[in-house]
Amino acid sequence: MNPGRDPRFDILFQPLQIGPVTAPNRFYQVPHCSGMGYNRPAVLNAMRAIKAEGGWGVVNTEYCSVHPSSDDDGYPYASLWDDTDTRNLAGMADAVHAHGALAGVELWHGGQNTSNLGSRETALGPESLPTLYAPWQCKKMDKADIAEMRLWHRNAALRAKAAGFDIVYVYAGHTYLLAQFLDAAVNRRSDDYGGELANRARLLREILADTRDAIGDRCAIATRIEVGASWGRPRRAKHADGHHRARDRPL
Ligand SMILES: Cc1cc2nc3c(=O)[nH]c(=O)nc-3n(C[C@H](O)[C@H](O)[C@H](O)COP(=O)(O)O)c2cc1C
């Protein structure tokens, strides 16, 4: 115990086991953006290292794209698309480990909410709806797209493990792809990925299971979900012409 500290806070400084890994304390830097993203890995890695040096027990990336069909160009996101990304993020994991902290990565697919201005790939979603920031339409995922999405996620999880991450998220919050599947106001599918909650949660559960199967021996698997509508929720506004349109992110 530190004599200058109220003993009620001692627990914050005790190690915590999370799946197969152990955080040195309970100071947990949740995933958040850095302003650098995949563009400036050296600055990003130095910034995350400073957090670990300052005492955070877990330091996470920001949202980290699993595939070019989830490209948020214009905003600073991380990515694990290929070997270059893996090397760059291995630099972050190493820098964080050097100070005794755990490194986490938040695997992300934006679904309908990415415009893919850089990759020019077709956006994908549970429904065919307008993308959030640009006037194009995402493709409604069919069963083959869903199978591919699972594979992309699995491959990104394997890259995360190769990069040395200890905690790997499946990101199902903040209106992105898996939140779109969970949200009954967006997901109106009539197959076994839509309808009742168990169906809307099917893809999230499958990707969580895939991730555990791929890397659960060494990495903790985490998820982030939302319990209410947050910014940028793709709403269906019924227009006079009968079309449904998404609204812009509220200011
Ligand atoms: C600038 C900024 C960027 C963020 N980026 C992410 C992100 O990439 N992934 C994520 O899950 N949350 C992100 N968040 C949400 C934060 O992790 C956090 O949940 C939010 O700041 C609210 O804090 P609280 O959860 O402690 O209430 C971001 C928040 C801010 C302010």
C-alpha cells in the first residue's frame, strides 16, 4: 500500500486477469482515436507508448479496419489489411509492452457508415441504404458476403496476434456494421440474420466465435456494444417519394 493513498483506491493498482492475459493494474485506456491512424505510425506508436509509460495498464488502438471495404479516409483510423499494417502496429504493441502494459486493438468494420473514398470498394451493410457521408448506396450483404466478412475478420485477428496484441476487440458499437445488424430500426432482414434479437446478434456471435477460435489461445477477446442510439445512427426517414434515406451525423 502507498502511505499517501486512500486504501479504497488500492484495488486500482492490482493486476487483473482478462482471459489468457493479465493487466498490471485497472487503468484501462479504451479504444479512442489519435489523430494519426494508419498514416503516421511512428507518431502514433510514440503517443501510445507515453500512455503506457504514464501508468495505463492497458492501451488500445482506435478503430482498426479489417478490410478495404471499410475505409474511413478523411478520418484517422487504424488498419490491419496487410503485412505493412501488421508491422506498423507491431511497433505500437512493442512500445506499449516496453512499459509493462498490455496492448489492445479494436477490429472494426464500418458497414453502411463508410464511404470508402480511398479504396473505392462497395460499402456493405445489413440493408441497402445510403452511406452516411457520401451519396452512394451500400450493398445489402448476401450469405456469400457474410461468409467473406467472417473471413476478413478472422484474418485481421490473426494479423493482430502476429503483431503482438494481447486484447482483440470485435467492435459492435457506435453504429458500425455489427451495430447495424443488432439495430432493429436498421436491420429489416427476413433471413436468419434479421428479425428477433438472436438473429440480429448472429453475425456478432459468429465473429466472436471465429476470433476466439483463431487467437483465443493467446489473446483476450473483447467486444464493445451500445445500449442506445448514438451519433450517426443511420435512421430511416421516409420521404415523399417513398425512399428511405439516412440522415447526416447530427451536429
Ligand atoms: C475523439 C474521440 C475518438 C473516439 N474514438 C473511438 C474509437 O475509435 N473507438 C471506440 O470504440 N470509441 C471511440 N471513442 C469513444 C471513447 O472510447 C469513449 O467511449 C468516449 O470518449 C466516452 O467516454 P466514456 O466511455 O468513458 O463515457 C472516441 C471518443 C472520442 C472523444
